[in-house]
Amino acid sequence: MVTTPGAGLGSMIRTWRDRLPPSAAALPVGRSRRAAGLRREELAELAGVSVDYVVRLEQGRATTPSASVVESLARALQLSVAERDHLYRLARLAPPADGAIRDHITPGVHRVLSRLGDVAVAVFAADWQLIWWNRSWAALLGDPASSPRQGRNFARDRFPVDAGPARLALWPVTETDSAATDAAVVSDLRRATGRFPRDARLAELVRALSAGNRRFADLWATGSVAPHREDHKTIHHPSVGPVTVDCDVLSDDDSDLKIVIMTAAPGSPDETKLRLAAIAGSPHTAHDSPH
């Protein structure tokens, strides 16, 4: 069989890695740097996989990555939707179907995120599944990488179906109006079911919460439909004490991604605590681990 040179899975990953400057991924650029694009170690860290696995993929010794790994690589490489779908096909996987919730962050959104500096920010999918966070988010709330992938869902965290502890924020969090936030999250999920009526993951989430959490079921029964836009929280950080922040939710209308930004009033003691938390915080980089 005749194949086009440089068109295989490993070659394309290497090509996309070489074209992405580290500054686009909010990585430091040292003077001794030879490569214009990402190093393998940097791609591995951003995608949440091992360096050895990236090497094996690029050398053609690993040819069938899982869908979660492909999505993580596409996100780390900041691929367009068409490029992401091409990566899925090269890995012998079907691209995400039209009408399904997207976990993909487009290059334009990546550029916005990289320009937010040290602000604590995370990205959630339409069903409130956490798909990306930065160092400041991990420093403020605890690193989500320490939680199971399924547990990184804001709706599951607010409406647990068992007696397990909160898993999205490792430190205790209180809100100005917890009841209003609960109602807003449920109303936002109902809105998502209208946009993605055939998404299996969303349907299973609503089914599980309706059956396993009475408060969710009661709120769902009201039929309210509305986006979740803002909140006010106090994070009880173990190193710097309580930090009160404004929590704003910006939405990407195309895929309904939710960019959640936590800030404090300029010049306030809480802003100082935010900076101290970043200094004392998690060493992990911004990524969503596929594991």
C-alpha cells in the first residue's frame, strides 16, 4: 500500500508540535532554547501523558492511543476542529459526532487563556466537566489532577450521589448564596440538554443525579432554563487563610465551553492572598490529565 510521506500519526503530531511556540501555551522561553516549537517533554506535560509515550507515538511504535489521550493531545497542540478530527482518524478512532458536547478548546480560546496571566482560570464543557485549568487555579483550589477524571464535574460535585467528599476543590469553599448557585447549575444543565439532546454523557449525568440526589431532582422538576453567569466564593486556603473571590463564567457560544475566572478586588487583602496562594500553590502545570 502506498502512503503519503509525513502523513502518519507520529509525523503529524511532530509537525503540530514543531509549529506551536511555547509562548502560545504560556510556557517560558529560555535563551538556550533551540526548538521553535514545543519540546516533547512540554507536550507530554500539557497533555498529561508520559514523555516516553510521546516518543513512541512520534516514532510510530504506538499507533492506537485512546480517545481521551487523542483529545488531550489535540487540546495541548491547540488544533482546530478539523485538525482534531484528522488526529482522531489517524488514531483509527471516529471523531466526536456532530451534536455531541465538545471537550475541545479552539486555538482562539487558547490564546485568550494564555493572555490572562496569573488569574485563576479553568475551562468546563457544556455538562460542567472540567477539561483544563492553569497553575493559579490549582494553587487556589487544589490541583484537580489528584481527583478521578469522572469526579472533575462541577454538577456531580454539587449534587453527590454518595457520601464522598467534594473532589473538585480540595480546600473548603463557601458561597454567598449556595441555594442560588445550585439552582443556576441545574438550570444551565437543562439548557445544555436542549443544545445537545443526543449527547450520551450529558444524558447519563442528568439520569444519575436525578435518581441519586433529591435536591437535584427537585430543582430539575422546576423546569428552569438559564445560563450560570457569576458567583461569589470564599476559599479557605490552608496556607493563606480565607480568600473571597468573584467567580465569573464566560461562555463560548459555538461549543458552550465555560471559562470560569476567579478574581479579587484590586488592591484588596484578598488580591494579596491570591498572589500568596499562587506562590505557595501546586507545582503542576496547566493541563487535563487523561488518567
